[in-house]
Amino acid sequence: MSESASPTVSGRRLEHPETARLRLETVLGALADPVRLSIVCALADGHEDMACVAFDLPVSKSTSTHHFRVLREAGIIRQYYVGTARKSALRTDDLQERFPGLLPSVLNAERDRREEHPDDPA
Amino acid sequence: MSESASPTVSGRRLEHPETARLRLETVLGALADPVRLSIVCALADGHEDMACVAFDLPVSKSTSTHHFRVLREAGIIRQYYVGTARKSALRTDDLQERFPGLLPSVLNAERDRREEHPDDPA
DNA sequence: GCCAAAGTACGATAACCATCGTAGTACGAG
DNA sequence: CTCGTACTACGATGGTTATCGTACTTTGGC
């Protein structure tokens, strides 16, 4: 296969909603979950190259898959395959364009909460 | 009770969470509903003196009560009785203190959406 | 080709939530 | 005191969601 693709990118395709079609309720609903909020926080803290399995979430592997899909379908993250791994990145710019200031304020609030209660797993 | 009560305030008490105890997931979850989002939007647009019944929501009265309670228990609105009416006000300052920038960004996004799709009931 | 690793798909289950109708409570007007 | 208005409480119901385990697929290394 000599197509002009990234070195190890698989042919598998993942659905991503267009920026203009992102829905506010969907985004808020996706962020209104402790597990997903911690995923978003980890991605924002520069762990964009982490595979799903590396997040060490307090749920099973299939539940983890489910949460990543909810985030992807809400338009909050973009996912791509690298070998057997599936890596994720925040759609920071898209979100800023569509819902200015929303993601930063959520991230700041969540970071503050983590400083207050560092032991809180949720 | 020495809380400088308004003239016609009833003895009925409503529970309101303290500002310091507001939870981000709860707030996001409360906002992740079209009906509640439209309530919040109406309140932000200066209709703070409206009674619940005046919002003309596309749901029954008991469902409306439910949504107002969710907003109140999440800490997004404050409610007080005036005669038989129960009026609501956004806790703008409390929210700004606890989650800076969150409410304005949500309101802006929702207003933009309404400009794009003025006929969308949801 | 074969195996392990990472993730997906699917079905089941339990919890949660939005919705409603009905019955009831609180309040003000008369 | 009675009545109407505004809201609440309660129970039912149907839909969505979070969770899991098991079986399957895709990929890369040997």
C-alpha cells in the first residue's frame, strides 16, 4: 500500500462531526461525566499521544471505549489509529471557534477542583 | 431566620447549595438539557421576575417544576416565593466565582445558536 | 503463519432521567 | 370561608445511559 498516508496510520475510519454541526447540549452532556471529564483533563494536560489504555481509568476496557466514543461523537476529541493503538487529541481550536471560552472555563474549574481535592477519584 | 425577607415572602423554604459546594459535573449536567437551557437563557435575558408558569415551556407543569428543581439543586438558579408564585433568578455571581467564565460562554453559544436557527423549538 | 496487544461490537443489566397525570398544598382575593 | 391560581408531591412509565463480560477484529512482531 503506497498511498500518501502517515507511516503507521490504519485504514480504519472514525466518524467525526463537523465543527459547524456541534451541538451545545451534546457537548455539555458529554462533559457532565466524571470519567470523561478526567479524560479531557488528561488530554489538555499534554497527554495527547496517550493511547486509550494508558489513561488508567477506573472502568473496564469496554466502558472506556464507550466514553471515548461519546467524546468523539460530541466533537470534543479527534481520534486516529496508530498501529493497534488509537490515540486521541482535543479539538481545542474547533471548540474555541464554535463555543468560545467554553472548554477553557471547564478545564480551569476542573483543575481547581483537583487542587482542592487531589485524592478524589471521580 | 433573620434574612431580610421581602414583603410577601412565604414561610416556605427552598434548599440552595452553597457556592463553595457547587459541583462541575452537576452544573454541566443541568445545562445539558434543551428545556433547562432555554430557562437559563430566558433568565439571563432579563426575565428574572418571571414566575415559572410564564416561561411557556413545551412541557407539562409538573415537568417544568422538575426542571426548575434540577437547576436550583445544581446551584444555577435561586428561587423564592412571592405569594403563590415562585420566582427565579440566575446565580450569576456565585457561578462566576466558582466557575469563572463558564456561564457566559454557555449563554453566548446558546444565543448564537438561536440566531442561526430561530425556529428551532428545542 | 501464529500470537499477543489494543481496541471494538454486541448483548445484558441496572440505574438514572424526562415526562406525564392526578391529587394535594399554600396563598391571595373576595 | 370559599374559590381560583400557582406550584408541589407522588407514582408510573418509557427512554437513555453507564457498566460489564465475552467474543471478535485489526495490527505488528516473531
